[in-house]
Amino acid sequence: MAVQPEGTPCWADAMFGDVEGAKSFYGDVLGWTFGEASSEYGNYTQAYVDGKAVAAVVPPMPGQEGQSQWCLYLASPDAAATAAKIRENGGEVLMEPMQVGEFGTMCLAREPSGAVFGVWQGGTHEGFEVSGVAGAYAWAEVFTREPAKADGFFPAVFPYSAKSMENPGVDYRVYNVGENTVIGRMEMGDEFPPEVPSYVNVYFAVDNCDDVVAKATKLGGILRFGPMDSPFGRFAALSDPQGASFSVIDMSATQGEMPQMTDV
């Protein structure tokens, strides 16, 4: 898979205090297999579906113990230039652009409403080797308590156009790169406890949402929402045993009409 267009989700990883526990959980729930830990890069360990890289797990960095969460990376042709745009538009660079050997350059940032995300300038590692198949990345949404801040920020930093869903009572937008819809933006409602900050929710594709939810909860995961039918597929929101939130979606099980979207 070639380097993705700027602003396209291209990789996901998560820190876990118990990496072996995370490997066991996601191996059972999503069918992942794992490569060797790379001691040169903080024991970064890639996950695979049918031999193709789909994500990675890594021990926490010093000072971040006990903070398990998924991080989505957006593609950039120039991570340093993207970091400058992030600052110029009210975001915060949490980790300055850092070259990761020949694999590429990464940085971590927080957008103005509080959601943390990554930026990836691909080198020999271009990102997801497959997406949309069972166990692989499927979709992502910025869950935010301050949608106006996110809507001002993301199209200023990345080459996004936006469309808004015509659904009274739901503030939902999608950001497009050219003709391709690449990421969603959802306003967080009262169903989210006040202590939950804005975050990026990563969806992984599955063959049967209900079966995966049953397996995940049996292994110590927590069902947060769903399973629920939608025009996009049957989906559910979960937390793994170490507290990292993620969602699963069976994109073959669609119900209902696709919503109307209006240019913003």
C-alpha cells in the first residue's frame, strides 16, 4: 500500500502496561498475530492480519504508566510542516517530530478540543498494509465536547473539506480528502461521563459484531455501547481490560438508508 494522501488515517498503536496481556486479548478478539518486539524502538511490537501489518502495541513511556489508549496517526508528507500548522491553529505538539530510523517520522499532538492524535511521515513503513478486512482498521471518529474547535482546526491543518449529517439532534461531520471520506467528527453527549476527555475512537473491522463483543467481554473487556445497527454496519464500542477504548464494526451488516450529507 502506497503512502496515503495527506490527512488520511494511516496507522494506529497503543501503549499498554501489560503488553503480553494486550497481545493475548487482541489476538483472541481480533485474530492478530505479533512480530518480534523491537528493543531498539522501545519494544514496539507490530500486529498482523494474514501477515499484513495492521497496528502495534508498545510499553508505556516513562511517566505514562497506566494510561492505555489507542492513538490514530494521520499521514503527512512533512511532519515538521504539519507540526508548525498544528501550533498555528491552536493545537499543541506533545512530541516534536522524531525520526524513527528509516521507517518514517512521527509526532504527537493535541487538537484544541483535547483529542490526542499522531502524525506519520512514511519512510519504509508506509502505514496500514491492509484495511477494511476483519481485524484491520476500518474507520475513526474524533469524539469531542467542543465541535466548533475541532471543525476549525482539522481543515486548517489538513486538506479537508467537510460535510455535515442532516440529522436533528446529532452533530456529526465527516472530513474528506478529495472525493474520499477519511474520518468523522462526533459531538460527545451526556452518555459520556464528564471525566472522559475528547478522544479519537478507532474502529476495527470484524466478521460478526455480536460474536466479537461476546468474546471481548468474556476476556475482561467492557461493553460501552451497542451492538447497534446502522447504514454503515453493525457496531459496538468497547474498552479492553487495560482501559483502552476502541470500536468494532461488521460493515457487511448494514441496515437503513444512508444519511444525507451537506457541504459545510
